[in-house]
Amino acid sequence: MTAWIDNLLFGLYPYICLAVFFIGSWARFDRDQYTWKSDSSQLLRRGSLRWGSNLFHVGVLVLFFGHFVGMLTPHALYEPFMSAGAKQIMAMVVGGVAGTLGFIGVTLLLHRRLTDARIRATSKTSDILLLWVLWVQLALGLATIPLSAQHLDGSMMMLLAEWAQRIVTFRGGAVELLANAGWVFKAHMFLGMTVFLIFPFTRLVHVWSGFGTLAYITRPYQLVRARRMNLPAGHNQPGNRNAL
């Protein structure tokens, strides 16, 4: 029974999530481009948005690229200058710092969305669900650090990385590599794949805009303000109906 569940969750489920991720993102962009945005609530109330958003984005970006490079880079490429154990310690330190920043950030954002009446009233169910999923996912990620400390030789990280590489290259034997992985690792992996599954149906789709152009990163803030014109008394302003 356990083997069947593992095959379903870690052998088939990853491909379902990736298929929905890519096809769903393309379909939403093709059919609902107006919804291709982050739906910022800054205009309603800034409050803890600046701290929460900055901490969350910094932490999650570091975690994403760290997982992407760490999990999908073959061991043979970094073996000449870094052992598996050294890589695991580096991942624990960097991941611990980034995970803590992200967790604090998403906690602030979740608290803001749940306790502020104005923001809660304009929030979609998917907004709150997404924050809860990310909160639990970051908590699980932090929970894996003490467990990883029990495998400082890098053996567990090697198995998890090999699983990911076999999945993306469509090679067999991936599920068997997780036989000795604890439930915290498996829960973290499952929820991570679920984030890809729900990605096209949430505000996360705005991430594609960030990856799609360098200008998104370097562009200045957009300022919107009224321009007051000092005109003589009785002078009609441009656009006034009486200005004939």
C-alpha cells in the first residue's frame, strides 16, 4: 500500500503538477490576460506590506534558485571543488536564513490579510489559501533542517537531488530513492509540487512577468500624483467643458 502511494505522489503527481503548471499558465495568459497581475492591496493600506512583501520575496527567491540549482545540478559538476557534505551544510545555512526571512514575511502578509477588515473584504479565497499553503510549506522547509543535520555526509540530499533529476529527465527508479526519506521531507516535497499545481489559478502567475524581462527588475517605481496648475482667476482649465 505504501509503495503504491509513493508511486502516485512522487512518480505520477510531479508530472501532473508540471503539466498543469505550463499548460494552465499558457491558457490563462491566452484567455485572461487582464488577470495576469499581482493584485496588490497597497492602495487599501500599506501597514506591514512593505516589510512582509520584501522579506517574503527575498527569502522565496533565494530558496527557489537554491532549490533549482542544488536539486538539478548533477553531483559530478561540483564534486571537484565541493563535497556533498559541504554542499549540504551550505544549503542548511543559506536555506535556513532565507527560509526564516520568507516565513516571517508570509506570516506578516497572512496576518495583514486576515485581520485587516478592508483587505479581508477584497481578498479572494485563492489569495488566503495561497498564503496558508506557502506558510505551511516554509514551515516544513525549516523543519527539514534539524533532520538534515543528522545526515551531514550529504547522503539524504544526494538522494533527493537524484530523485528530482530522474523526474525531469524521465528516467525510472526515482521513487525508490525516497524509501528512507522521512515524512517531513516527503510532505515538503508534496506541498512544493502542489504550489506548481495551483500556480496558474492564483496571483502567482505574475512571477512569469518578472522572469520575462530584465526591465521588470531595474524599472523605477511608478509615481501617480495630481498636478496642480496655478492659473489666473476665472481662467478655464484645459479639459473644462466651459473652455470653448
